[in-house]
Amino acid sequence: MNYQIILWLLLLIGSVSVFFGIINLFAPKQERDEFVDVAVRKFKSSSSFSKLKPDDKIFDRLAVFCLQNFHLEKELEQMHLQLGSPDKPQPVDILYAKVIAAFAIPAAMMLLFQSFWPFFLIPVAFMVPDWIIKGRIQKRQAEILGNFSTTVDLAALIIESGLDYLTAFERIISVAKEKTILEVELEKTINEIKLGYSRREALERFAARTGVQEVRSLVSLIIQSDELGTSLVDLLRNFSTDLRSTRLSKAEKLAAQASTKMLFPLFIFIFPTIFILILSPMVTSLMSGGIGF
């Protein structure tokens, strides 16, 4: 019995060591100029990680250890930004969820299966909140792209009438019966400019919040038009045409892949059912004494 306890402890220590080794291996190496130390950030009220109190709470000490050694600060703040900067979850809440999942999921599986092997899933459990949040981000980005080309066309029409692009965005937002995610983000951008941000900075923050390549391209076009004085209407017309052709090519690609993707459900579900319907009368006749030709 004592040997089993010692073996379990050794396996636990080994699994935790493997966990930290894997995370350190794949953690992004950040430059010294970009990395902001947690000890400095905790004194800044603007930082979500200022809630961490490693001196008072052991759990916060573990969270700070993961934050510093795995270089998670920039990644968590970026995920929070691409979620639309909601009040919940904050970056520190995502960090809490990762630490809790890293130990709660393997512990629950160990109790369920009455075995020690789930502790080796600690690195996988640590990534589970990331997968959930990235799924929400992808859904949000898909909704942004849903009416993006229409918004660009409307902006081009309004700008062509002689208005500024900010005024065009305000008109689009004001006539919308129900604001989409894209229109909400545009409204945030306009409010930031009114609060004192430069147009370039507000537009770059808009692109960062969406995390969509098409939005980044639109922001680059607008900034280029502001700096060089080129016609924004022509740029938006060409950009909208490129967007529609890209969406058409993606749709054609998905349609071409549909026949290949249908093979798996055909072989697994449909063909066996057909074979059962065809062969079951023959099998029944054989088992009852022959076919009887």
C-alpha cells in the first residue's frame, strides 16, 4: 500500500513537471521591451491583473506564477480585446479559469475512472478555456464578416455624396434598426475619436478589437487615404469588389468539398442501412429453412 502511495506521488510530480515543461516549450518568447512585469502592472488600476494578490492568496500566487513563466499576459489581453472588451470575462478571469480547469478536470476524471492517468491531461485541461474563448471569438468574427461588404458599399455611397467617412459611419449606425457587432465596434471607434484619440489610433484599435484581416485591410485603406489624400471612394469600390470575389471563391471551394465530405456519413450511416434493408429478407429466409427456389 505504501509503495502505491509513493508511486502515485511520483507520477503526480512527474505529470506536473511534464505540464510545466510543455507549456514552457510552446510559450511565446517575448522581447524584453514588450514584456510588462506583473509586479509593476499590479500597481496600475488599468490592468486587469491588478486584482491578483500573490502575497495574500496561494491561488493568486499560482496564477501569477503561470502568468510570468508562460508569458500569458499579452495573449489573455488580446483574447479579451477580440471578445469586444466585455466586463466579464476580464483577462484575469480567463487566467483563473485556466488554472482551475488545469486541476479540476483531471481531478474529476480521476474520481470518475478511479485511476491516476487523468493527471497527465493537465496540459490539455489548461488549454480548455482558451479553446472555448477562441470559439466565441471565431463566432463573433463570422458575424462581423456577415454584413461587412454591405457596410463598405453603404459607406462608399455616402462618401461619394461628399461626406466624411466618419460621418458616413455615423449615418450607417443611426439608420440601423438593430445594431450588429460591426456597427457597435464602429460606434466605439467614433466615440474614441470624440474623446480625444487620433483617427489613426482609433482605427487601429478598431482593427485590433475585431481581429479580422478584412477589417485590417479596410483600416489600412482609410489611413492611406488620409495620409496620401487619395480618393477613398475608388478604394472602397475596389475593396468591396475584392471582398465579394473572395466570398464567391470561398463558397465555390466549400461546394467542391461538399461531395468529399459526404463520403464519410454515406459509408458510416447510409450504406449500412441500405445493405440491412436489402439483405435482411434473404438472411431471414436462410435462417427459416432456405430460400426455396
